[in-house]
Amino acid sequence: MKHPLNRIGLRSTCVALLFGALTFGCGKESTSSAPAASTPASVVSSSAPANPSAAPSASAAVPESVPEQAKAGGVYTSEPADPSIFLVKLERRACYGACPVYELRIDGDGKVTFAGKDHVRAKGEKTKKLDRATVDALAAKIDSSGYFTMAWKDPCDRVATDNPTVTVDITAKGHTRKIVDYHGDRCIPDALRDLEKEIDRVAGVDAWVK
């Protein structure tokens, strides 16, 4: 027969174990529900790039010399370039219809490179060669159009939202300029639209598009 004191000791041990389990359970619950400690500023800053200017941004592709007004409308100002280079690039992008989508390049030696993408008769890359007189005539047209100095109100009044966008990028006479022309904007100079058509005509894109 066990001594009564042993029974009391056993009961005390059980109560103590039960109380400890409850205490442990409550402690665990309170820990999970407590708000997490704020991360020290040193930890947050350590995950940021060491050089803030290296972080990507929406305006990273725009040269720093372009004024804010020009950035909004996609008009890139003229930048210095090698005077010996003559290069004309034109890109027609998609609209909400069957607009031809292609890229066009005319080098100073007369080489024409056409890359058809969508809604064109010839997809893929096509090339041809222009004679010297034709290239010189195109250079004269670019000069007379005032391409490197033309300007307009920016942003334009937009009259349509389903038209294509044409990007013209020309290097000539020591300057390079790229203009993004949305064909739903009413304030774009006629001289720019005429030049876009002339570049297509000189390159002979109808043979690949229609």
C-alpha cells in the first residue's frame, strides 16, 4: 500500500504538469498573435541598389537632354552624331485594324532592309539597293522638310484612339532625331506625315505590303 504522501506528491506533479502545458499553450498563442517587430532601417536600405541611378525607371530610355515637354509626347530632340552617317529608320506599329506592321531601314550606301511583321504581303526580311541619286534625293527631302527643327504643341489634341503609331529615326548631317508620331493626334505637322510617305515611296514598300 502506497503512502498517502506519495499520492499527494503524484497529484501535485500532475497539476504542475497540466498548469505548465496550459501556460506553454497560452504563451505560444500570444506569440503568434503579437505584431511582428518592425524591420530596422539598416536592413531595408541594404536591399536597395547601392547606386540609385542604376535602378530601372520608365524614363530611363529618354536622353537627359530631352525636356519634360518633349518626353510627354514621345518627341526626341536632335542630338549630335557622326557627320559621315546617313541612316533612315521607319517603323509602323499596329492599330485596332489591319494596319501594316513593319520596320524599314535605308543606309547611306542605298541598302534598303524591310522587315514585315503583320498585315503585309511579304513577312520576314527583304532587301534591295537604291542608286546614289535616289539616296541624295531623299536626303534633300529630309533637309527641306525641316525634320530636325520641326516642332508643335505637345501634348497634341487626340481625336482618335485606334490609329497606328509611326516612329521615324533619322541620322544626317551630324544630327540624329527620333520622333514618335501617333496618327490620332491632330497637331502633328503635315511635313512629318509627308516625309513618312516619301520614305516608304523611296524604299518601294508597296511591293512588300500590298
